[in-house]
Amino acid sequence: MSATDSPPATSIPKLSREQIEAYWLPYTGNRQFKDDPRIVVQADGCYYTDDKGRKVFDGLSGLWTCGAGHNRAEINEAVSKQLKQLDFAPSFQYGHPLAFELANKIVEVMPEGLDHVFFTNSGSESTDTATKIARGYWRQRGRPEKTRIIGRIKGYHGASWGAISFGGVGANRKLWGQGMESDHLPHTMLKENTFTRGMPGHGAYLADDLEELVALHDASNIAAVIVEPLAGSAGVIPPPEGYLPRLRKICDKHNILLIFDEVITAFGRMGAWTGSDAFGAVPDIIGTAKQLTNGIIPMGAVIVKGEIYGAFMDAGGPDYAIELPHGYTYSGHPVACAAALATLDILHKDKLIERVAEMAPVFEEALHSLRGSNRYILDIRNYGLAGALTIEHVPGEPALRPFQIAMKCWEKGFYVRYGGDTIQLGLPFIVSREEIDAVINVLGESIDELT
Ligand SMILES: Cc1ncc(COP(=O)(O)O)c(C=O)c1O
């Protein structure tokens, strides 16, 4: 499970204010950042090294991406070998062996029946692809009026037009005006579930709100429902027990496709290969990205049921005609495929899915030990190696305290995520018990230091 040794980043010159001005950082307070930049120059195992030479524990596995740890020799070697063999291949009208091999390997770990894979380069593209396939499917089945996509409040599906339309994080929507035709289920964060360990007991009934939306729009106009099995970016919200199976049932009743956005939950973080497996509900389409290549090369994959693929193949027209006029220049990029195959191999060989399941209770115990330790901690949630705290907010400034906490952690050598009124952790699958204790202690200390 060891990472390769990498040379120390001793000769990285410090960037001046002028040098950092041109880069417009995504989802970042650029003015604050440029006054006080946080720059990493190297990564190995569970740690970054910053430009001051400090080791910083990676409490979010990159951006929920690098569960197997940074700088994995097997992935690095696969990538470098692939670069020398086939650096690029057109994905439109031509193929290369690794894309077929990877599609088969992905299908092996997906829920039964999800057996065709469309490659993308990111989670946002997976959202767009999944929802386009859903709408196209109904058209191919002679139901072109089924176009509306139902998301969920607090859902995050990426930054594309489709993703922000179906997503339910207000802050990500308010600047842009009208998006795509959508509507939203209520979120599942209930007061009576605060401080629940794992899946909360209350809230399965919230799936019934889909019946209300069906009554409003009529199922004849709804193509699909898209939800994250566990809402990640809004602050690690595990589904209430029974909620996802109930949603599945209502979708079936009304002929609505169910899409799981598994960009965070697929490939191990839940202690299972998918959130679908972890939470006991099988969707029609799964969108993935992030952990697929252990974060080292952008890649996503959308996996669909055979019947959905079949609807496009059976639609008629000559064999040479394009069935799905959709795709990306870099879909199934050979170097990304090499990284993904090596990643899947590591997940199997090192039994990292089992390891997440084994470490999840240790993490749960440590994270929940913060309960009652500080009055600002309003809630703690966790599942697998994902966890979050809700922090009582300063009136009018929901994100201030989490930002302050994350900055204190950073100063102490720990990277954690702040988002809205939450602090989020997505620990590497290779994390040790000592590292879990260390990150939780530092988090607790940093919250205690708030004035
Ligand atoms: C559940 C989910 N879907 C989609 C995305 C978007 O992924 P990307 O940033 O790769 O477009 C994210 C990113 O955090 C995510 O968490």
C-alpha cells in the first residue's frame, strides 16, 4: 500500500502576488486567497507538502478523488507506459483496447444490470450525459414529452448548465438566471436526525414528495429523478433508512428513470463499490468521476442499464448512423483509461473497499466524540469515510466560521473542506487510526479557538 518515493520539493520558488494574479481560481474566494495563498507543491500517501515545505494531512483525499493515496507507483507507471504506447486516440468512430477493457472492469463492480459505459471527463459531464441519455431514451421510446428532470434541494451535480439546473445549492444557482426545465425534491436533513451515526432513522417519507411533483407536472412530462445517494458537497447527508428504495418504487410506479450521481460515492468511499450497494437501491443510470482514476487524470463514466442502451440501438436507421449524438474529444482518453485500470486494480488488490468498511466505525467514533465539545457544533453526520459537522453560523455569514476553522486547521498542517455552514472530511482509504485521531483532535482544537 506504499506510495513511491518522490524527490523533495526543495527548489520551488515562492510565487509573488503578481505571479498569482492571472489565475482565477474555481469555487474560491480569490481576493482572500491571493492575500494569503495556500499552495501545495507535492503529494505522497496521505500528505501534501506546501510551498513552505510543511507536511499537510489531506483530509479530503484531494477533492474526494485520491482515496488510494497520492503518488501511487502502480498508477504512475501505467500512465507513463501508456504515454509511450498510445498518447491519444480519437474516441469518435475509432476505439482503442483500454477503453473496452475499462468499460468491462467498471461493469464488474456496478450493480447487476448496469452494463454499458459512456466515458466523460468530469462529474459535471457525467451529469449532463446521464440526463441527456434519460431524455433521449424517452424520445427513442416514443415519449418525447418526458423532458423534465427532478433534482433535490442541497443536491450538487457539478457546474455545467444541466448540473446547476438539477442541483439544489442556492449559492451555486443565484448568479445565473434561468436554467433548464427542472424541479426539486426536498432535502433529507431533518432536525430529529441530528447527531445520527450513519443512516438516519427518520425521513423515508420525504421520497413521497415525488408524488406531489408528479401531481404537479404529470409523470408524462418527467424524464428522470437525479439524486446523490449521499449528498456530499452540501455536507455529507446520508440518506434516511428506506428513502432510496422508496424513491425507486415511486419512479417505477410512474415510469420515471432514476439516476444516482455517484461522483463521490462510487469506487469505495461508502465501504462498498457504489452507494447503490451501500444503501440498497438500484438506479437506471449511475454517474461517476473523481475516484475512478484516483484523481490523477480527469475522467468520468456514466453506466446505464442494458435496456437504455438498447433503446438507442433499436431506434432504427442505418447501422452506420450515430445512435447517440453526444461525446467529448477526450471521452475514454487512453492515458485516463490506463490510470483508471491501475486504480481499479489497486482498489481490488489492496482490498481498499473492505478497508473503508473497517475504518468507517473508527472514524465514526472519533468524529462523534466532538459532540457536545463546543456549542457551535450543531450536527455531526457520517457514512463510510465521509463525514461533516454543521457549525452554527454568524447571522448573515453562514460560511464564515467554517472558513475560519479550515484556516486554523491548515495552519496546524491539516487540510479539511469548508462549504456553506459545514466542515467536511473525506479521508483517504489508507488512513491510519492515529491519523484519524490527529485530524479530529485538530478539528476540535480549531473550533475551540473560535471567538
Ligand atoms: C456528487 C457530485 N456530482 C458532480 C460533481 C461535479 O464534478 P466535477 O467537478 O468533476 O465536474 C461533484 C463534484 O464535487 C459531485 O460531488
